[in-house]
Amino acid sequence: MENEIIVVDNGSTDKTTSIIAEYAAKHSDKIKLIKLNRNYGPGAARNIGAQAAKHDILFFLDADMVFPPDFILKMAKHILEGKTVSTAHGEEIIRNVDNPWVKAQGQLKKNIPKHTSEIIRAIRKDVFLSYGGFDPSLNYHDDRTFHYKTGIKAEVVPDAVCYHNNPDTAAEILRRNYWIGRTFIAVTIQEHGLRGLATVAKTLTLRMLDLTALPLLITYIALRWMGVSNPLQDILLLAPALLFTLSTAKMKILKASTPLESIKLRLFYAPAYRVLRAAGLIAGVAASLVKGLKWSAGIHSIEQPPNQAPPKQ
């Protein structure tokens, strides 16, 4: 099976361009570098890469993904045989589980459906382009919403395994959840209609509890120290901290390598992760409300086609 690698440098600030350019110069028939002048979001970058592709099947792979040599062939097999138009990997293993921030998230593997997935990893190029590609206005959930636009579900390939990193710094946790928040309301409503507003309200309430628990506890302590107290005030100030403590204690975290690390994970990393997750999501939702429920990427290189029935899968 002929193949090529298209790297879309989506406004990176590291050495991505120089490293890929060196490989592309040596293998110009196999590797192509497309450099964008700023970050337009993953949907727009993937659309640009898809348009530049020469071959019939597209694979969408993230910068922090690693996969075995047989991954591409396994994913392409049923597409080449005409049994489906799209496939998804069957197992996604977290690579950086030695990191304490990752341990606090409690994931060894991502949850992948057994038979079909709303998230595509490989798809026939003609089908992808005929539907206008990913929505470039969605910075985080563009791959999921492709299903809602087209009705296409990917066939899960059980023995196709890939490895992925979870956010492993405080800044990355904050950034990831901020971008989730930017499209959280729009995508939830797209998935569930107006009923999704209940999900939005519940999630935001829980995140607000995580974010306000410590400030309210500090306020309670300060007021008590000043001799200001009444039962209702105390309940309102202490309840979020109590709920936060109980829910943090129930969090699944990965096995610590030492007793000291176990203490750090429980007393610092797990609660800090919850606060960062909450701060990022709430900031993202707030930004989406200020600027509109969608983030305008400013690049729409694939025109939206007229409504059409999804192809046979």
C-alpha cells in the first residue's frame, strides 16, 4: 500500500518545522510539510492536510501519538476491501503514566467502544472531502462532531493499538480543559439537543464546587478568626470544602511507586488536578459565551456540500 506523511505545523513554537523540513528534504516523495502562520485549530489543520493528500485513505494522527508498525495496515484493511468507509483503533494506552499529574487522572487506557466509534481515525478521502471535512470552528471536539454532521460511525479494529499522552503538567491540564470548555456548550447541545443543557448545568456546578472549595474554606477560617460566625454562614462556607474532600478521596489514581509519592498524589496532585480542570473548563466556557459558542478559526478551505445521505458503511 502506497503511503505518504503530511505534517501540518499548526503554528508551533518549538523546533517542529526545522526537524520535519530536514526529513522532508531527504524524502520529498514521502514526506510533506505544510506550515501555517498561526494555530487555526486541529479541524482546520486536518482539512488542509486532507486536501493535500495524494492517496485514497486518510489517517488523522496527533503529534503525541505513537503506534506499532502494523497499525496503518490493520486500520486500512477493511476500507481497502470495501467493507467500511472509516475505522477507529481498538485500544489506546496512556504512555506517560509515570508522571504524577497523569497518575492523578487515574487512566491507564482510554475507553474505546467495542464495535463502532463516533471518532474516526481513518477514512476514505473522497467521503471525507464530500462532507466538507471537520468543522474548523470547533477547536477540540471537531472529530466527534463529524459523526453528527454525516451519520458516519467508524468500525473499531480491535487489534489496532496506539499509545497517547495525557496532560502531564499543570499548564497542559489547564490548557486542555480550556479548549474543551470553548466548545463544551455547542458540542453538548449538538449531541443531545436542548436536553444537553442539563448536562452543561450539572458539569459546571460540579466544576464550580471544585474551584470555590478552597477560597470558601479560607474565608470560613478568616471569619472564625475574626469572631464572625453563624450556623447558615458556616454551612454555606464549609459544604463545598467537605464535598470536594469526599469526592477527591474517592478519585481513582494510579499506583504510586513509593509511600511518599502516594501521600503527594492524594494530598496535592489529585486536588490540584481537580482545581486546574475546573479553572480551565470554566474559563473556556466563559470565553465561548463572550465570543459566541464557537471559536472562529478563520480558515475554511473545504466548502460545505449540500445535505446528502451517508455512504454505506
